[in-house]
Amino acid sequence: MKERLRVLVVGVGGMGASHLRGYARIPGYEVAGIAVAKNTARAEALSSELGLGVPIFTDYGAALDAVRPDVVSINTYPDTHAEYAIRAMRAGCHVFLEKPIARTVAEAEDVAAVARATGKKLVVGYILRQHPAWIRFIELARGLGKPLIMRMNLNQQSFGNEWATHRTFIAKMPPLVDCGVHYVDVMCQMTRSRPRIVQGIAARVSDEIDPDKANYGQLQVTFEDGSVGWYEVGWGPMMSKSAFFVKDVIGPRGSVSLDKDVASTDPSDVSKHTIVDTIIVHSSETDAQGRPAKKDRAITIEDEPDHEELCRREQEHLLRAIADDTDLSEHLDDAVNSLKICYAAVESYTTGRAIHLT
């Protein structure tokens, strides 16, 4: 492998800017160019902040041809994910692709197929896979026995610019898909079982979004091993702060929960969404009198990376995958599978029926 891999960063919004900073901090990368649709001023400011002095493009194809990168980092809206990723891999580039992997399941399957055909490494931005507390959460959940009951949500109060950004996201993709893929991916890692039935509900609780869109949604999924899970998401100024954070798994041997000081957390601050205070482990074991045999155990994870650090770790993961020629087939399968489940929930609330996956 080259001493430093040349990177083209495409899109420098919230996630793109964080990933750009990550590449700039990792010795194995060299930022060689930035591509944006319109916001050249932001790209120039970031380039100056990081001392990059790289060319800035407003045309993706022109950037790809001019920079000839080893790695393309795609941080645009989902409607360009498949097109940009496929073009990059066919041009001989490894790819980091922000979640979701594509706008549709069919596109996602095409992206995964091209990754396999070209042999290029493709890492999808499932940021929780790099978080020590979430990694431990999944490990502990797997020790609870089967079936599992998985309860997760991420409701976000948002105002002003944040609400405007959420409305833009809603116009392009249901929140149940945009955020849901993260937490459905966690459920699939916990069960390692095939999803069987998916149901969804949704509601439009704002006149500021299109009549055919929803800013609240919930999905329920049943797995072949009998495990069940639900995920809930709502965006907007009307959302309840108390409904912000639930991450809880129950099994025959007890339960594991992520604990967070919700009262002091601003749910509109995206950088705080991954932070975990403690993991609470509860045992279902009882003594001869049928009372709890063990006290609940609180696990503190000392390594608590912030949002910027997690983005850097994602890029280190990609660098290792390239250097070690890591097989990422399972990762790609998981990215397609989580998208499939979330879109099945959308189909369910659209049609009013449960969706049976084959």
C-alpha cells in the first residue's frame, strides 16, 4: 500500500466536515481535493482551517478525473450515494460512503455488487460500530439468551436551522430510514438472525413538511429466532425531550441498558447522540426466596469518543481494511439488510399491512 492514500472528499456538510477533519489528522491519508455541489465558501473555509490548500470542485466527475484519488469519501444526500460510489469504485477507488448505503434497496444491492466485482473496499458510515460503549452493549446483549426484546429510539427536538435541515432530509428520505438503519443494524448484530416480519406506523405532525411525508415513525421487526425489536424516531420542535433516548435489551437471563443523563442533554445536538454515561446490566437470577440474587451492575466505559473522534475512527477502520485486505462482505450484507428492513417498515405504514420478508 502507498505510504499515503490520496482522498477526494465529496460533500462537507455536518458529517462531511467531520470526516474531512479525520482524514487531515491521520498520517496514512492525504486530502487531495474537495467536491461540493454549491457551498464552495464552506469548503474553502475548511481547507484554510486545516491548512490543506487543495483544489475545490463543483462537479463530481471533473473532481474524480482531475484528482485521481485512491479513496473517495461520499458525504452527500442519499440520492447520489449509489451513483457516486459505483463511479468511484469503477474508477479504481476505495470508498467511504455515509449511511444509508443508497436511496433504494435495489440501488444498495447494485452498490454491494460493484464492490464485490471490483474488489474495492467499501465502508458504510455506521458510526456506532466504532463506539466502544455500543460495541460492549452488543456483546452483553448477545449473552442474555434468546429471544431478545430490543427497544430503541432517537427522538430529536429541533429548531431553527436544525429543523430546516431535518425538513430537507424528510423531503428526500423518511426519518425511519435515515436514522433507523443505525439502530436496526445494532439489532441485527445482536440477534444474528434473519428478519421475518416488519410493521411500521408513521405520522405527520407539522404543516411545514409535504402532505405525503411523515416526521414521526416507528417500526417493529420479528426475527426468525423469535427476537423482536422496535425503533422510534421523531424530528421537529414539537418532540418531547423525555422521549429522546431509550436503548434497552431484554433476554431470558436479564437485561442490558444504556444509561444517559437525558435531563442535561440537548436532543438537537447531534454530537451528543452517541454519548453513553453507563451500561446497566441486570440479572434475572433469583435466590431460594425468589428475590434478585444479584445487584444491578453499572459499567463505565472510560473510552468515550466524541463525534469528531468517531468519524476519525471510521476512517482509520477503512485504512486498516485497505492495508490488511479485510473481507468486508458481511459489512456490505448488513448495510443492505438494515436498509431493506427500514424500507419494509415504510411499505407497511404506507399500505397498512405487515411485510413478510423472504
